[in-house]
Amino acid sequence: MDLGIKNQRFIVGGAGKGFGRAIAEAIVREGGEVFAISRSEQPLIELKSFAEDKIEIYCGDIFSSETHDIIADRVKNDGVSGIVFNGGGPPAGGVFDVSINDWENAWNSVVKWKIDLASKIIPLLMEAKYGRMLFIESVSVKQPVENLVLSNALRPAVVGYVSTLAKEIAEYGITANILAPGYHATNAMKRLFVKKAETDKLSVDEARKIFEKEIPVGEMGKPEELATMALWLLSPLSRYVTGQTITHDGGIVKGLFG
């Protein structure tokens, strides 16, 4: 299937590894171009070697407003078709494990930076009368995840923002959606394994197996699988889907509208 993104340009956050890396590579395979951001330089260099002429890289803190200014400046002349809001999540911990400072940091790393960056990219999309905005969040927006109070509490704020935003920009041909991944084979999951192992006095491998038993399909998801869904949401074919939160979770969410 031709997704229609050949030669389109996309900003991808957290592109050095995990979901960001998988999405960036998937875009390039479909003929698109990527402006990739990560705080770690070496993974970006490795990503660029994947397709030198299709990937531009920038090493910077995606949580920083200064980085957002640089991103907007870099893409304004050549145009941009879409953006993937993806960055590291807050640390694991229950209610009594985190401090008020942790809450402040989590507000910045989960919510604030996305609103700030969006405010600088949306005018470019409105001018072009086209755009795709995709936020990579967590299954925690639909049901709480053990030992992830910061994510459980703050990621739903992004859902409220995106749902409202989608309606206000729809007339400009811009969509805004959320992908909410469940348990995938990423570094973020390793933090949960370690936290559960510490809390329940288990080995990390035993903790991992407990998580896997919760997944109806029986195993962790793969970033490249989520990337295929992201590609469609970033394509012109998704014109009629906006303001949605779509889980990619192997069946973990138990709610009727999972």
C-alpha cells in the first residue's frame, strides 16, 4: 500500500532509540524524510547512516524551549508535513516514592514541552493547510500502571490537550492523535522491571515474566510494530481520524473502549 508520504518531511522526537527510532526508520522506508532529535549524539549518527540523504539530525534537549525554537527555524523554509511528539517518560515510583520536585520535573517532561513545541510548529502547518501531529504517550492514559504514578496522573492531561486541539485545528487540514503503547521491548519497560524487582524482592527476569503474564497476546510488543500504526496516522490516508487515543497494547486495557 502506498501511504502517500514520499518526500514528505517529519519531525521525530526521541529518534535515537525505541519508538522514535523505529518510527524514523519506517518513515524513510516509505520514502519520507526525517528531522530527527535526540539528546544522545551517537544514536543520531547511527540513525543518519541508515539513509544519509533522507535524515537530518539535531542533538539537543527536546524538553527545552530553546531546542523548540531551533526545530521550528530549521523546518520553516523546507516545510514540514507532520511531527511525532516522543520523549523519555518520568521515573517509576508509587505515590510515596516521589517528591514534589519529581512532580515538577514530570510536568515538564510529560506535558509542558509538548505544548510549547506544538505552539511553534502549528503555525507552519496552518499556513500549509495540512499536517499530522502524533503524540506517543502510554497505556496509562486508559488505566493506571503499577509504580507509575507520575505517568498515570500527568499523561491524561496530554489527552485533554490533544482532544481540544484537534477540534480547533481540524479546519486547516491538520489532525492530532495519540498512540498509547502498552508493554513493549524498550528501555522504559526495563525501568519498570527493576522497580518491581526491588519492591517485591524478585529478580529482574522474574519481574519481567510477571508483566508478560498480564498481556493477553503473551509477549511484549515491538517498537517496529507500533511504527506501522504511526505511519498510517502520519499519512494523508488518516484524514478522517483526529482527536483519538489509540492503544497498541496486546489487549492489556480491560475497558470497553480500550
